[in-house]
Amino acid sequence: MLIPKLNIPTLLILGAFSPVVITQFNIRFDQLCMYPLILALFTGAVVLQKPLSVYRQHLDLIVVSVAMLLWTVWATTLNFWINPDASFAHLSKVISHGESYLQGPVILILVSHYCTKYNFCRGDFIKLCEVVLILIALNAIVALGQIIFDLRWFLSFFLPPDGVWTSVWGQRLLGIFNQPSEAGMVYSIGIFVWLYIVDAKQQVTVKDYVLAGLVIIGGGLSISKLFIFGGLPVLVWFVILSGRFRIFFNLKIAFLFICALPVLIFVTNQWIGLGYLMRFVDIFDGGDTLYLLTSGRFTSEGSAYVQIGKKIMSESPLWGHGLAYLTTPDNGYLLYVAEGGLVGLVLYCGLLCMLACKGGCFIKSDMRERWLLCLLVVLFVGGSLGGAVMMLNRVSTLVWVLIAMIYCVVRSNDRVLCATSD
């Protein structure tokens, strides 16, 4: 075959957490890998008559994600043609946003091809989840280090200059991530992956407790609403619903908590963002919940996002303003409306519904991978209030790889069940 036996999913995950390779264009290692690989696959399929194997279960996601890309490109072209004298975003921003739409189908094809060519099993997915969890925990260690050390020199390898300033000097400590929504999304995924691993192994080791503690601390330092009201409540819900109170109430966890107590005390004393985090207590004390959760973006008629929505609905409700829209709203649903109009929003909601159906969110399922996918869908639905979570830097690669791998595990399990029944 044209592509050697590479562990493509792990390669992409490692690349998502890697430093920026080409700083001028903010290109990471995962981006530098996926496009030559997909080009090699298509070249082999067309020129060398090498079959391109893709799971049928992936085709619906590929079709919808490609439709979203083509629709936004068409909307962009249409807006350039209708309003040639209007002010548009810089070409680099147009290309960057277009690439965010392209990542989904590219990763789906690569991972699907990998899983069809090599013997893939649930154990491989568990190992991949362990890699993801370790990388997230390492980022939490970096965030902890930001309390004590000046890490601008280190973070400059991972972030653009403005991102380094935000990550280091803000009250929110984000590690290698550029926005609180990115960090909150990743730490929430870390919680879900940890629960999946623990449930699959049916035991919790000291290493598992340490990794979970780091993910929780990292999520707290990011002060991301997506983590505070997403990943963290799911962890509590899992413990209560499953009745596995011994997971967090035993001698092992008590010993680790005592050992970590000095570190926690130091963090609370040194971290300037603690007061910022405690704002969320106001929700339980009669505070303005909507204002706190949306940072005031939708709480008044004069807010910028309300004005953006009105402007798009009055000018081009069906196709929006395309990828060249000047303002990038921190709301996923509004972003899809801005770049693709109501059609773009319908396509995104359709994608979420397809994932929900595959995860069995509307039926009772005992398969671990299905409820993991359901948790991700819930995270996408809620997280889209704070940004286009499936197109965020670094996060998009992680999300699409996990989705593609879950589909592969579900398919392989269904085949085993069919063979057993026969």
C-alpha cells in the first residue's frame, strides 16, 4: 500500500498537542500530517488503483460535513459576487475557517481507512484514550506551572503571541490552549475518557486517581463554564447514578488527597483567579444566571451578538455572510448562521442528531462506546453556546478522531454480536 502502517489516530492526537510547526501560518503537526496523508490516499485510489476503504457507517458523517464545507464556500463566493465593494475578512482568516470545516471529513476518511486495513479492537481504543488522558494531564501540569513560573518562552512554541499573553497573564490558566472554551472542552473530554477507561478496566489504580485529579485541577484553573457545568457534573452524576461511591471514598483516595493538600493550599493562595472562579457561587445566591453563563452576550437588545443575529437575518438569512464575515462570534450556533445562514445551522444540528442516534441517546444501551458518544454530543450541544466546539484549534482534531474511533468500535462490536447470533 501507498501509506505505510502508521498508527494514524495516535499520530493525529499527538499532533493536536504538539508545538506549532510553521509559526507564520500557525500550522500544527497534525495539520501537517493529515493533508499529505489524505492526498496520498486519493492519489493511490485514482492513479495506482489502490482501493480507498471507508466504513459505511462513516459515510453519513462525511457527507454532512462535506456539505457544510461546500455550502459555506458557496455562500462566501456568493457574497463576494453580490457585494464586491463590501468589507470582508482577510484572506488568511477565510482559509483558516475553511480548513476548520475540512478537518472533519479528512480525519473521518483517514481513521476509517486505517481501521478497515488493520485489525482494530476495543483494546486499541482504550490505549488511545489513555494517551489522550495523559496528554490532557500534562497540560494541567503546565497550567499549574504558570502559577509559579513565567512560561511565556515555553508557550510561545504552542500559541500565537496574543494567545501566549492570554494563557499566561489572565486569571484563567489554559496551558497550551488559546481560549477558555478550548481548555474547558478538552478537560471535559478528559473526564469522559477517564470514566470510560475506569469502566472498561473495572478497577481504579493510583495512576488513574492522579490523572483524574490533574484533569479536575486543570479544568478548575481554566475557569471554563464548559467544564464547570459540563465535565465536572457528569463525573458526579456518574458516581451517584452508578452507585460506585467507593471510587472516590476509600483509603487510597484519602491518602492521595492528604499528599496533595499542601499543593492545593499553595494553589489557592497564589492563584489570582480564585475570586474569578467563585463568581459562579452567585448562581446559587440569586445571581443573574443568564448573564453569568453568557457573559452578557445575549442579555440585552443592544448586545453585539443580538445585533449580529438581526443583521444576518435581515440581509441573508438562508446563506449568511460566508467565511469572510468580519466578526467571529463566540457562539457556535450563531457562527454557523453567520457563515452559512439557516441552512448552515440546520446542517450542524443534523450532524448532532446523527451522532446522537448513533450513540443510542434515545434508547437504552449498555455499550460503553455508545454512552461515551452520547456524553460528547451533550458536550457539543452545550458547548456550542460558547463557541464552535467542533472547529476549535487543537480540539477539532481530538473530537473528530474520537468520533471516528467510536464508530469503528461500535461497528466491530456489532459484527461480533451478529457472528455470535449466527
